[in-house]
Amino acid sequence: MKQKRIFCGCGSRARITKTNRLSQNCADLYCQCTNAECGHQFVAFSHYHSPLSPSAKTTDELASALIKSLTPERRKDLHNQLSLF
Ligand SMILES: [Zn+2]
């Protein structure tokens, strides 16, 4: 599998410490900044072999993966926002 290059917000390369496959095409990449002074750890969402026009199924997968990555508080906020429509 070809790994994407991930960069930290500080501009340094980030190292992928763990890959959490969500589906065939989607994965959470657990990253750590290689800059020792930064040391930022974060999770990047990666979608492999992106089609030019994603199918509805892919969009659903993306949306649910994004929601899963939210904290319970943010999920509650989102739920409240959605129920306004
Ligand atoms: Zn950094």
C-alpha cells in the first residue's frame, strides 16, 4: 500500500504510527510530528483511490467516519444543528 505523505501543521513531516482501516477505501491515520520540538500527535483521515465523482455510498462512509472522529460533545452539537433543519 502506498502511503500518503502527511504533514503536521508546523510544516514538518509527520510519521504514521498507526492505521485504522474504516472500510476498503477509508482509514484513520494516527500521526506524530517528526519535529521533536513540536511533537504534535493527530489523526488524519485518508481516502484511497478517490473517484472523481464519489458515489453516495462513499459520501455516507466519509460522513459517518467524520462523525465517529468527533468527540461526544461535538456529536451532540452536530445532532442539535441537524435537528434544526
Ligand atoms: Zn509539528
